[in-house]
Amino acid sequence: MQARQAALHLLDAVLREKRMLAHVKVPADGAEAARASRLAAQVLRQIGAADAVLEPYAMRKPQLAVQNILRLGVVELLGNDEDAHGVTHELVSIAKKHPKTAKASGMVNAVLRKVIADGPEAFAAAPAQRVPPWVDKALRKRIGADGLRAIQEAHAKAPPLDLTPKEPGFTLEGAEILPTGSLRLHGHPQVTALPGYEEGAFWVQDAAAALPVKLLGDVAGKSVLDLCAAPGGKTMQLAAAGADVTALDVSEPRMERVAENLARTGLNAKLVTQDAFDHTGKYDAVLLDAPCTATGTIRRHPDLPFVKNGREVEPLTKLQMRLLDHALTLLKPGGTLVYCTCSLLPVEGEFQVTAALKRHPDLRVIPADPITLGGEADWASPEGGLRLFPSHWPDRGGLDGFYMAALRHS
């Protein structure tokens, strides 16, 4: 019951308070907290299917607290195949405990019993949760209805756990070694309990997020600036590859996390907490993982569509443009800039690069070959970068949405 109560607390924070799950304290401990987070995320991924199942049984839409209890029941009963009596009994008990939902406890009991008998077909037939309208509008003309549907189907599934090994050849029992070099684990492993964690043999990093560093090629002995570095996955990649790394981020708490990750892995980098626009110097390479809408991570953060509304797109794209221009001033002659974002929106990816080429006539894209990186030919973007969608590698468990391109002055 603790996990279910905590999951309902998380759902309320997202759907009523419009808060990201990462910013909400889970009112549970240990395994129960982890289970609560998984349950809340699963409901958010399958909320459309749950509501489709519930629609025939409600004369009018219940208040949010009651609706969330019913949604959780549907997902557990039909999505997880949990014990029907146990789920129903606990959720009815939870409803009875709170003044806002106590009067609806009888209705919760009746509806969940009907769901058990009549709901499986409707749950299985319900379409995957749609991307937000502002994302749909940005993508539909470029990838079509089928492409959008594939992304939405990828969002509906819990993502695997990807790890970047510090040393080549490191692996874990049961891990799939992806063609790009990442390790992939399925299920819900506890990261801190995995062999090699305490020794710093790996760090958590989606396989797509591990690719931008690879666009820089051999960085051994080179000076590299990791701009907007936190939480440090790319910083650790660069350090492990032998680069002389400067990691910069404006957030002191986030830089503390970078320092912790470096300490655990035994890797070294110079850490600078500073506004990127105040930073000067010249580097052999700059990696700019620019702030963005993070729409490419919806499969990992199913709360995002319920919290963000697209209003931040314009200010973010203006910031990305300024960061890209400033990053170019930090390059030594012949140096390489890799620009990347974990966004699905072309305006935060391809369009930024094509616009930069117009602003800087001597700038060119170093064409990326996805095949040599371990990827697929259709990852290539027309201007020379890479465009990855969550629907790529569906049989392997998908990828985060990402855009990346390497740039150099002629």
C-alpha cells in the first residue's frame, strides 16, 4: 500500500501541480520508493489507455484524486496483470482514508470490478499516448503520421537502462553490448548494486547521449571544453578517452553532481561553475549539449508532456543560437564544435545548424557517418548531422531522441 499511496502522491504532483517527477520527494523509502516511481511513470505512459477503459463506467468525470486511483487500478490490473483482489482492496482502502476520496470508495470498488471483467480488450486496443500538440505540430510534416505513431509507441514502453563503460571490454552479466558500444540492461536493475558501480567502472547514459562525443573522433591529449556539462556523462567520456577536459556549467548544485561522478569513476576534469557567456579561452574542441525542451527524453520522463506546454521553445532556441555562436569563439583554428540537444524539435536541432551556417559563411558541417558509429543509415540528417528518434532500434528497446552535428571553420 505504501508504494501505491506514494505513486498517487506523485501523480497528483504532476497532473495537478504541474511538477516534474524529478522535483518531487517520494513519500516512501527504498524498494517501495522505486516501485512508486515506476507505477507513476507507467500510469503517465498509459493514461490515455486507462481513461479509454474508464470512460464507459463514469456518468461524469470524477475529481482528479479519484480519477488517479482508478487510473492506477486500470494500469495495474490490465497492464501489469496484478492480483485483482489485492489491487482492488488496497485502492479502495486508500480511497476510504482520505476525505477528498472517501465518498467515492464505493464507486472505485464497483468500477475496478467492472474493469477486471470488461476492460482488457479496450486497454489493449487503445492507441499509444499522443505527444503534446506543440510537438506533434513540429514533427508531423517532417516524419508523417506513421513516424509520429512509431514515436508514440516507443514512448509507451519503459526504456531499458544504458551504461557507458569507462574501459573498453567491460561488460555485465545479462547486458547487451550495443553496436555503438553502450551496455544495455532490461528490467529494473538497481544501479548502485550492479557489479563495478562502486569501483566506477561505468555510468548511466542513454546510448544516444553517448554518441555526440564520438563525433569528435580521437580526443586523446586534446583540450576539450564540455559546455553545459552537468550531470557529467559526456565529461566522463571525454576524460576516459584521454582528453584534457574543462567541464563548465552555470549551476553549482549540478556541478557538485559532476564532481561526485568524477570521484566515483576516478576520472579527472577541470570544473568551472560559470555563465557560459563569461567564459573565455581557446580549445581544440568544444562540446555544446545545449539546454533544450528535452522532448527526446519523454520515454524516460513521461511526466514532461503534462508539465511543459511549449512556451519555452522560443526562448530556448534563442539561447541555443547565442550559445552556439559563443562556442565557436572558443575554438582554436581548425578546432571542432559538436552541437547537440536531446530534443525532437527540428528548431532545436537541424534548423539551428543550418541557421548557423548562414550566419557564419566559413562554417561547415563535418558529415557524420552513422554506420561507422554503430548506427543505422537512416539516422543521417540531410545537412550532415545525426537525427535519432525514440522509434529507432525498436527491437532493441529504442533510443532517446537526439540531434547532433560536428562543425568546423573552413
